[in-house]
Amino acid sequence: DPLPDGTRVRVGRVIDGDTFVAQLPSGQEFKVRVLGLDTPESKRNAKAKRDADRESTSVTTQITLGSAAHDAATKLLDGKNVRLEASKPDAPLRKDKYGRTLAYVRMGNGRDFGEEIIRRGFGECYGWAIAHPRQERYQRARPSTSRLSKIRDRLVKKRKEKSKKKKK
């Protein structure tokens, strides 16, 4: 049975910047894919390659940005109680072709998780691929190109520094 709009869950584990494992009060676990949000991959795969080609960056840069998105999502969600919201009010939550529940995520502080991740520069509105009801709001949340570039440059530099320290 599909879950109803407004289902409350606890975030058990963040998989990446736009996907996590949720737990119902009954203990049942399932994966949630955040609607309208796209974050870079944190592992080398075909999508990381496509994203690198689309954005004229390297796969390594995509993975660095994906790891940063994962870390940001973990800080915001891990172990927290959130509310899952459907794309249409009062409609049941849908699943994608991979069996993940598709939902907007309302954090305990009342903020929209997808919008917050975009505002912080860790993701983008998925409206370029699939139109969705919060598309305009998500697009407005996106930092200016110059600010986003600064955020990305800082993240890549920080990861490189960490990598150098580990090698020593």
C-alpha cells in the first residue's frame, strides 16, 4: 500500500545528497528519493560520468561535490524525524522505477530539505529533467552562478587538502 502524504519517518541513514533510508514507527525501512532535487554522485558510476560531461567537469570533481552533498544531507537529516510530502497535496506517495518512495521532505524546523540543499549550493533543481510543483521555488533558491562556483571551488580545494594529508 502506498504511504499517505504527510507520513512521518525517522531518517536512518543518508545514502547520498538526495536519497536516504527512512524508518516508520513500526520499524519498517525503505528508501526515499527526494523529489525535485538532484545532487552529484558520490561514487564513480555512469551518472557521475554523464554529469561531468554535462557540466564540463571531471568525474573526480563530481564525486568530490557528491561527497560534500552527502555530508550536508547527513548533518541536516541523519537520525532526525521528518515529514514526507507528496507531489500533489493529499495524494499518496509514489515510487520510482527503482522502488524508492518519491517525496518532498519537511525537516523538523519546518524547512523544505530540497530547497535548503539547493540554497546551500549542494544540489540543483531537478526541473531541467522533470517538471515538478516546487520547481520555481527551488530554482529561486539556487545561489548565483558566481556564489555557486565559489562554493564548488572551496569544496574541491578542501577535499584535495584532506587527500594530501591522508597520503602523508
